[in-house]
Amino acid sequence: MLFGTKTAAEKRSALRKKLTSGKLLQMPGAHEPIVARIIEDQKFDGIYISGGALSASMAMPDIGLTTLSEVTHRGRQIARVTDLPALIDLDTGFGEAMNTARTIQECEELGLAGCHIEDQQSPKRCGHLDNKEILETDAMCQKISAAINAKRDPNFLIMARTDAKAIEGLQAAIERSKAYVQAGAEAIFPEALETEKEYELFRKAIDVPLLANMTEFGKTPLYSKEKLEGLGYNIVIYPVSSLRIAMGAVENAYASLKKEGSLESKLNQMQTRKRLYEVIKYDEYNKFDKKIHNFKL
């Protein structure tokens, strides 16, 4: 009921196995735990937990204002309700190398399957905005090395995200990624690529799993699953999609409520009470409750 049936170790092992399948893993974003249940019901490969979606859900911009405890708490809430592996966005690791090591151990302890840390300087900003500042390569490599040395489960996935393409150019981003792999990064997330050719060049140069970010309204075209699979990518995320879909529906519905004085015209767009109870597994709680109350000595 409260948790999925698989342990965190089992989820991490499953993610590792899937990464060697040669297939593209689709990991839609879940900004709330209930969305993770929908993702699992739709039979996706995993769940992505976006720092941008989390900060937006708290009515704050994605500029590094959220804390380690806020992010990991939400990560645990989301990861625990499903048997799918969850990959979490850890921004810059919440500090320097030692802070990053602690961040990794917190995430591992709380049941996440993997994470990515990025090479921006703090305070960071959304990867699809301009005027980002990035770390020296050596400083980022120190964070990656600290992260690798801190983890206890070898299947916990450590991914490095580079935002260098927009600042230093594609080749510099590739060279940085090679250095990150040498430092121990087990996968690479090249942020804000803009053309199919850039995707191809990254794949040709880097021999660890690659992540593609299909965020809406950003710098990257919204390529299909088939296109990304053909380009040789291993994971695709849709980081803020659940929040954008939900907020679009809320704004539309509440505008109607203000205008019409009722939400009757929007009932056909709402999740029904029956379906809500299915998603939150209400019947399982009910059966458990009856079992306890019906107990007799």
C-alpha cells in the first residue's frame, strides 16, 4: 500500500539491466507521488524527478533555491510509491565535493535508483536559460569522484550533466564529458542540445549511456522515441511535463469556474472519484482496515 513491492536495491539492479538492453528508456517526470503511480500504470520504464518541477511546484524559479532536505524528501515520497526506478535531479550536488558525497548517501538511503549532478556554478539556473556559469572541469571531476566514492550500492547510478554546450560550444561539452567519464561518471546528460547533428556527435564521442531531455518550450526539438532510439540514446526524460499539463488544466478549469460559477462543464475533463481511488489503492487500505477491525481473540 504505502510502498511498492520492490526494494531500492532491486529497482537499481533493474535500471542497470535495462540500460544494457539497447532500448531507449522513457522516464516521464513526476512532480507529485500520485503522478508516479500513473507513470507506472502506463508501463513506462522509470520515473524522473525534476528539480525545476519541484521548485515550480513550490512557486519558486529554478535557480538553486531548494535545499537538500526539500529535494530528497520529495524524492523519497515519489520513489516509495512505485516499483519503477526513480532518477532524481540533484542540481549542483548542494555544495562542494564533500557536500555532494553526503547528498549521494542521502539519496541512496531514501530509495532513489540514481541521480545526476551538473557542472554549473551555484546559484544555478534552468538548463534552457541563458547566462549560465559553469565550474572548471577539475572541480566538477572532484564532485563526480566524491559521488562515486560515497555510494555504497554499486548499482546506484551516478550521472553527470554538462551545461557547457551553450557557453563553451559543443566540442568543449564533449571534452568535458570525456573527463567526467574518466572521473567515474556512469552516464552523461548533455543539456540543451539543439540539432540532430549535435546528438549524433555526442553519441559518437561518448561510450557510456546518454540521456536526452525532451523538455517543452526549451532549446531542444521534441524528438520522438523512435528518433532518439535511432540516435543511440539510452534514456529520455520529460521533466516538467506533468506539472505543465496539470497547471494548464487547473488554469483553464478555474477560469471557467470564475466565469460560469460552476465546474459542471469541466467534469468530463476530470479524473473521476473511482479512478482516483484506483490510483491511490484505496481498496487495499480498506481491506487492511477491515482485517484489523475484524480481529477477534
